[in-house]
Amino acid sequence: MSLIDRYIAKAIAIPLFGTLLLAAMLLVLDKMLRLFDFVINAGGPVSVVWRMLANLLPEYFALGIPIGLMLGILLAFRRLALSSELDALRGVGAGFGRLLRVPYGYAAALLLLNLFIVGWLQPWTHYGYERLRFDLRSGALGASLKIGEFNTLSNRFTLRIDRSEKKGTMLHGLFVQADNKGTSVVATAAHGRFLATDDPDTILLRLEEGRLIQQDPKFTVPRTLAFRTYDLPIKLPRVDSFRARAQDETEEMTLPELIRAGYGGASASRESNLAVRANLHFRMVEVIMMALLPLLAVSLAVPPKRSSSSLGIFIGIVIVVAYHKVNQWAESAGARGDWTPELVMYVPFVILAAGIFWMYLTLATKPGGQPIGALERGGAKAWSVIKKVLPKPRRLRRKAAAAS
């Protein structure tokens, strides 16, 4: 690797990885609060939040990698352009084709990484995330007892506690109500704790220092009992097993599975076939688009002469995000059958590619060609028209009247 390549590689690396980490952190923080609320309301252990976030990371990186790649190259070349280093490099014979070797090295590595994420890793982590959600709702991960509230551990068992110590192993101030085949037991106890049994479907609640009332149709009057220690078995509810992976969920299918289902005649119906093909080509265009990002970033990085406008950064982010949203709409339209999935997914890609190639050729082949310059001139003309339409401030109207 030459000195120029090492210099460009270092200039790209810092903003690229910084942007990638920042985007992933922002997405994780946004989701974390909602996951905490969901887990707490479901009565599950808080530690499951970190497992759910770990399953979401591939999806966030799949979104953040294209933005990080585009901004890393754009900010690096923008710095070179503003410091006139880009003019110096081109003056010694290093054209844009030569300078794009390192950006395309980054793009190739990240494209393969993103292909692995969306094609193989993300389907499994999406399935793991949905499985954790199911386990939380079904209680398979265990339930946390809420202090001062009535907790229903099964259809026939209710428990209330006043205080908990030693991470829930010691309970104080217990109220218990259990029903079993017409027999009802109501008990209060000063202390209690849960114990495991040989039966995985049954746990034991050991109560200490309390009173118990037992009612049964066979009893003429309820029976009462004062006890030092009383063991109350609790039958745990049966937990349904989670569905198999990729069962009516195209997001959980790997790329080979999508190809077989979409073009191998394995889909059960036309609707399923359309959904599979739409999701397959959605993933492909999202990955292939990364091959255009170095050209887009360089085209937007070089501002007009004697200008330090940051318009290119804003436009670059808007293009990447808007294209992602267009692809999401195209996937939905293709899955519904409104359009042929292949057509509706690749027409926006061709339009975007044509626009990017035009901007790059304008910059690289035309003397003084500035794609951003045309955008800035268009923006200035639009602003001048807007200013004419807007009402003038009162102070300016007074000055105009005085001058007349």
C-alpha cells in the first residue's frame, strides 16, 4: 500500500467507525427504554433486556454500516478538499479513479460483512428476539414478584408479599390463596421462601410462623391451623413451545432458504411466494447499493471553490435514508402483489445508480464540474423566490417608505 493509500485509509477509518458506533448506540438507546418497559410489565427478569438488545444489534449494524461507510468517505474527502490536499493529489497525477481504491476496499469488506449479516446472521437473531418475547409472555423465563401487589403464579394460586430480601430468596409478610379441586387454602405467614423439588413442574413454598384456613365442601366449618412451618406445593402452568424458525416469517429465512422458497417451487401459495421474493430482493438491493456509496460520497464531498458548505453531508444522509424507506415501501408493494417484486425493487435502484453516476462523472470529467454547486445554485434561486413571496419585516418597510 502506497503512502497516499495509507493516508486516505486513515482519514476514512476514524469517521467511518465513529459514525457506525454512534448510529448503533443511538438505535440501542432508543430501543432500550421500550424493552425495559416491556420486560418489567411482563414480570420478567431485567437481565433479559441485554439478551434482547444483543439479538437486535445485527439489525442495527445492517442499517448503520451503509451510513457509516458513506459518511466516513464523505468526511475524509471533504477534509482533503477544504485543505486543498485533494487538488495537490490530483495535480501529481492521482485522479479520482486512483483515489477511490481505498474507499472501494472499505466498501468491499463492509459489503461482504453486511451480506453475511442480512443473509445469515440477522434471520437467526430475529428468531431469537421473537423467542425471548414469547418466553416473557408465557412466563418461561420466570416471573418477578411485585412487592405489595397480588401476583398470580397460576390460575389457582395468588401470592402477595410485603418485603423481599437476599434477591428474592427470603420473603416477609406473605398472603397466599390456593385452590385445588374444590379445596381452598388461605394462609398468612411472617416469612417464606421457594424451594425446588424433583418434579420440574412443581415448586414448594415453605411458609413460617403463620395461620391457615382450609375450606372444603366436605367440611361443615372451615378448618384453621397455626403453624411454625408449612410446605405448600405449587403446580407451575404448562408453557407452550415456541414455533419453528421461518414459519410464516420471511425475515427469519436465510438467503439460500429465500431463493429455494421463491424460485424453487417450495412456497405454499402465491401470496407466500410474493412475500419471499420481495424480501429476498429487498436484502439484495440494500447490499448492492453499498457498491455505489463511494461514488456518491466523493461526489457530495467536494464543495464549490471558495465555499465550505456542508450541504453534501445533509444530502448524503437524506439520500441513504430515503432510499431505505423507498425499498421498504417497494417490499410491501411487491409482497401485496401490487407490482412485480423484481421490478418494483430494482427500478429505484437503477434510478439511484444513474443519478450517482451522473454526479460522479460531472465531478471527475468536467473541468470545474461541481454537483453540489448546481444544488447550491438551485437552492439560492429557490430562496430568492421565497423571499420575494414572504412579507417584508416592518422595519424594512419603513426604510423603503422613507427612501421613496
